Amino acid sequence: MTTSQTATRSFVDLRAWAAGVTVGAGEGDAFLSARAVLPQPEGPVTIGLIALPQGSGSVAAMPADEFVIVESGSVQIDQRTLNEGDSIVLCEGARFGWTSTADARLLFVRRTGGSAADGAIIPIHTSASLEPSGAPLAELLVGPTPSCRNFTDYRSADGEFVCGTWDSTPYHRRSMAYRHYELMYLLDGSVTFVDGAGAAGTFGKGDIFLVEQGASCSWDSQVHVKKVYAIYRPA
């Protein structure tokens, strides 16, 4: 990712943020305790880093729905091996064991509330067949309307927390207000954001980043973009 510097932070390069934080050992299983949290306003969403040591552990019950993506290394969760870039949703109540043959770092988005609390464990299938989905509002577009597609792996019981895969043909969209949080992991292509203070950030394939709730950002993608997403959008 390349970016110009500003005091206003409306998008966050999560790999860069994770590289600069220290995670101490907490009490209990490392999956829930070896964490650092990205500073955000108090609310139902928590974003942060899990630093798993080599070894294994178990979680008796997840306290909330959580999207997890492997930032580096690999980890086995519930007999599923997740390598860098792989992601999964661990629903409230999920019970699982984990094993890591070396240190692994995972980024997470936790949403408290609104869950069916069914304990489901749902991998994000990036190769799933995508279906046509809505395009950006016409009044925000600069140029042709893009062709967008989507596959939703997970939707919370109240519909406010959604995770899946999306792609689009190139498009340029004027700045809009984000009333939601969105973590994105780019599987293909690149996109440039400009926020309300004029700060620009360009993200490419393999980048993991966050657009914060309350940000005002434009979008400019000159090539096909495909991404994994985790969105919290209040009703």
C-alpha cells in the first residue's frame, strides 16, 4: 500500500498497523487473550490482532461473532488449515481447538450482539460462484456503471454483520460517507481511496485494510477488483 500522510485516519492499512503493535500474553487460551485492539470509538465492533504462539489450545465458546483472517503464518482451526489470506467466521458459542506449528498472526473483526449464537464455524469460500449484485449509486459515479458480483458466506441473524467475496469491473466513485465498518482483503486488482482530508491510499493484491465507520472516501479502481469483506452496517 502507498499512502500520503495526514492526521485524519479514515482508512487503515491493517498489515502496517499489526507490524507496529506488541501483544503480551494474557490469561487463558491465547486465541482469546493474546490480542491487541485497534483504537476505535466504543461500540459493538472490535478490530485487532491475535498473535498465536507455536502450540495448541482450545476455546470453549466464542463470546461473540468474529471474522478472522490469517495475516501471516498458518493455523489449524477445527481441523481446517488456514494459510495466509484464508479467513473464517467463528460464530458466538463456537467451540474449537487450534494448532499452530509456528507463530501465526490473525486479524479479526468482532461484532457483539445480533447473533444467532448457534456456534457455527463458517469458512469464507473465495472460489464460490459470484452472483450479480448492486452497483454504486449513479449520482456518485464518474464514468460507466460497473458490473458487480457477490457471494455472502455469512450474515448475522439481524443482517448487520456480513462476510463474503465481491468483485467488480473498474469504476470511479465520488466520496461517500461510510456509515459502516468494512475490512477488505484484496484478492486481485488495486484501488485508491481519498478521504475527506485529502489523504490518498492505494491498496493492491494481498493488502488487508479497514475503512472506518464515519469516514468519507472516494473509490478509484482502474482494473478488475476482487475482495474478501467483513462489513458491519447498523440497521
